[in-house]
Amino acid sequence: MPIFRLDERLVFPDPELAEDGLLAVGGDLSVERLLLAYRSGIFPWFGEEDPLLWWSPPERALLRPGHLHLSARTRRSLRQRPFEIRFDTAFAEVIRHCSTVPRPGQDGTWITMSMREAYLSLHLAGHAHSVEAWRDGELRGGLYGVALGSAFFGESMFSLEPEASRASLLALDALMSAGGGTLIDGQLPHAGLLGYGFQCVPRARFLLELAQALRQPTRQVPWPVG
């Protein structure tokens, strides 16, 4: 399995060459390189002690906006006690919570300080965004990711009380559906995402749909144009 070493040149190998998902090592987390990665169907994922690793998994978790699955109990709970949904008002707080709030079955975090700084730069450049669930003036849950064309690349989400992260995901799905979004990328397929209605699609199909999404302007949501 070839693993490519990146240098200062702003270029990635063909994502189809990542047999088991790991494509390349090295490079940097500049805004320009991150945008090129997402446009190529590639994303960074590495631990605190690891080198910078770039991935293009052979299967991808993909949600078509408007097809989010939430249980009747969850939807009823969100109707009875709704959250206040905000966009891009606390991006730094969202990514900080995503990196620190414990998750069942996970030891540590891949959202290192360098990742937090990189995505804050992406946010300030108008490409990375947060969806936030607030209650009584306090941030209780949220998610963040990158918007390009008619695609949203989800990175992580957190919850400080039941249903808060689901409320944020529901708001993102509704926003993308109403605005002409065509795909929400969940990156690596797992049971939690599949339970929300994400589909496990082959890499070739994901890259084809991504190419179509990138032909559209980034105007389907009320955050800055990318």
C-alpha cells in the first residue's frame, strides 16, 4: 500500500490510490491545503503524537439533505423543549467542546491544538462553520464542518445535555435541504451515523457526487460565501 510523503508543494496524490484509506503523510494545515484536500475528497486525521496524516477512505458516510433519520421520541422531545439554534456565533467554543467532551468508547481526541487553530483559520476565512444549540443563554451542543459548493463536510459534534447535538444536526439538515445542498459528508461510516440515515457509499461514487457539488456556488446557507 503506497503512502505518499507531502512537501511544501500544494498538491495531493489521486485519492483513489489510498487502498485502505491512508493516503499521505506530512504537509501542513494551511487554509489553502485544507481547502484543496476537501475539494479532493481528502481530510486530515491524526493523534497528538502522530505525524500529519491525510485520508481518503474506501467507503464514505454520506447523507442526502432532507433524509436525516431521528427517532419519534427525539423529534417529540425537540418539539416539546426546543433549543435556540444559532450559526457561527461561537465557533471556537464548539470546536473546543468537541475536543474535550468525552465520548463513549473513545480515549482521547484527534482534535489537537494544531487542528483547532487550523479550523479557526478556516472559519475566519469563511469556509468552516458551526451549528449551535443554546438554552437559557448557554451553549449546550453543536457541530462544526466545512462548506464548499453544495456540500458540507462534517467534522465533529458534541452535547452537554440530551438531544443537543441531534438538534444541531437536524438544523443543519433542514438548512441544507432548504438551500439546495446535495450532500453532508460524515467521513468514516459507523453505526451512529448510519442510524441517522447516512449511507455507506464507495469512494468512487462519493468523489463523483463531490465533483458535482463543487460545481455549485457556496450560497445555500446563511454563512459567508466560500
